[in-house]
Amino acid sequence: MFDVGSFRASTCNGIGRRSFLKLGASVPAGLMLGAASDLRAAHAPQAKSVIFVWLWGAPSHLDTFDPKPNAPSEYRGPFAPIATKQPGVYYSELLPKLAARSDRFSLIRSHVTTEPGHPDAGTVGLTGFQERPEPVQPNFGSIVGKHRGHKGSLPPFVMVGRGVPRDVVRKVDGYGGGKFGKAADPFMVSCSDEGHVEIPSLQLLEGLTPNRISDRNDVRARLDATLRQLDRAGLSEWDRSYQRAYGLITSPQARAAFDLTQESQPTRDNYGRTTFGQSCLLARRLVEAGVPYIQVNWSEYVECMTPNCDFGWDTHIYNFELLQDTHCPIFDRAFAALLDDLAARGLSSSTLVVAMGEFGRTPRISNRAARDHWPGCYFSLWSGGGV
């Protein structure tokens, strides 16, 4: 089994966290030290970029990647299982494209967490920390960005989609830089179903041309040279932030990376003309441009299926209708297209793709013909990057 955070109890047979650590400690030191160079050569990290697909709301594992066709009717749900590329492994009939590509990714169906609520479980999923310590822990992408740093004009951590639904009273800690500070926050963009990418940070005010920005930058540089002697430490951090923003605004490379109109119509159709589909396509473009970490959020309001709100995969009502009509077809198409596209462009081995939510959903169908929160079991998908 795999456990997330500090939870040690399990709901299925497998090696526990403490047992795993004991096993690691029992490996002869000579094996680890004497063969260290060989191990590094054989298991050198291959991933240069990560695409983290955050399925906010918690998808039902039983209706997607872990069907139970022999369970009683109050558990199994209405969807039939279909065969995959792996003998004896079945997915829901709602995921035919991914079933046909099951040999292209690893499926973990035994995640557990102690947190039954979205804010706390979401914090675990985005930071790896069970509790909410002070200071707040950073997102995985913020950690990557801090250690990789800015290379060129593009930020090291881009988040596509706005994140947490507004109806959640307690926010999820883990969408930003946390204890690393605002400088480690992701660069936020949103994407429409037609592929229009909204980047507030790159929108120039009316009448403000790149040439005028260049002139202002020259004046700022001369002024900084004088002020730097007065407050060297404080100005240094401000200067780095300014230069990054200036590079994003004026760089053709940065603007091109976010321009989905450069993609062919068939490619955009393959991903699906949905917000999530075009967001996954944008993630692939950012990988090509050299961005090391991209998080694609399903919510907030990514696929607005009902007036005024989208609760993502939090299907307390209309679970089966939403999965059948919208969520699973959208995810199946977009994620399969992403895997195909990365492989066709030779990017699979250098790009780790992960998809998961914050927990699972109840095995027993509720009296509203849906499923509620279930921290006892959920899934994740892992592809590329040497997996």
C-alpha cells in the first residue's frame, strides 16, 4: 500500500510505512555505498518536467479505475467494467481511451489519508504534509521552482486553472509558496474551452508598448544604481521580481509558449474543446518550452456543469450522471491525448505526468444515488519520467 502524510493504518494488505523504513535500514551498508556509482548511473532521474493534474473534489475510484462488478448492487454502481492492456485489470466503461493505453501509465489504487474534508486532504495532496504547521508548507511545484530557479524568461512553476472552489470555507494550504514566500508562488493562468489563455500578468495596458516598457526599464535601472547603495538587501529581491516580470512581458518565447493558436486544429480537437482539454494541451506546450513544473487544476469553474458553480469531482449528487455525461469523457479524452502527444514528440521519458485527487468516494451508494467522501482508498496515475 501507499500512504500519504503521516497516516500509518491501512485498509488493505501491504507493507506499512514503518516496515518499509525498517527494511531500508536493514540493507547492508556495503551494498548501498560500494555500488552507489552504479546505482546512480542505472537509476539517474530522467524527468526534466512534471505535469501534475489535480482532480479537485475527489473522483470516485469505484466508478473509474477500480470497479467492483461482483459487489452487491448498493456498492457497485451502474457502469460495466472493460478490459485493459493488463490481463485481469479492468476500468470503468467510461474510460475506453485510457483502458486502451493502460500499458502507458502506472495505476495506484491503494492511497489512504486520515483527512475526510477537502481543505485538509487537499493540503496533504499538494504539499505532502498531514498537519497544517506554521509556517505553511509549500506546494511541490514551489519546491521545484526554488531549487531549479528561473531559466530564461519563463517561470519554473505554472498553475493552469484557478484552483479551489469559492464555496469552500476553509482554504487549502498548498497552492502557493508557503514558507518560501510569495516569490515561490506559481504563475497563474486560466484557459477557456476555445483555447484562449488568460494571463493577467502579461496583459499590457492600452497604449503601453514594448518599446515604452524598454525605455522605462532603462530609467529604472539608472535609478536602482543610486538606490542600491541605500538598501542593498531589500532592493535585490525587488529587482529579481521586476526582472522576471519584465522578461515575461517582453519575451517572444514566453508569449509563444502560452499561444494555443500555434497548435493545429486536429491537435486541439484531440484534447477536446473543453477547458480541461485545452489546459492539458497548454501544459504540453509549457513542457516543450522548458517549464519544469506545471499543475493543471480541474476546478475552480473549469468545467461549469451547473449554473454558478462547478464542484469538480465532489459528486455528492448526480455522481453517475456527471461521470457519464461530462467528467469521465472529458478526462479520458484529454489525458489520453496528453500521453499520446508527449510520446509522439519524444517527451515521455523526460516528463513525469501525475493525476490524482485528494481522497476517494464511499463504496456504498448514498440515499441520494451518489457517493460521499471516503479517505480510506483513492487512486493516482503515473506516467513517463522513468516510471
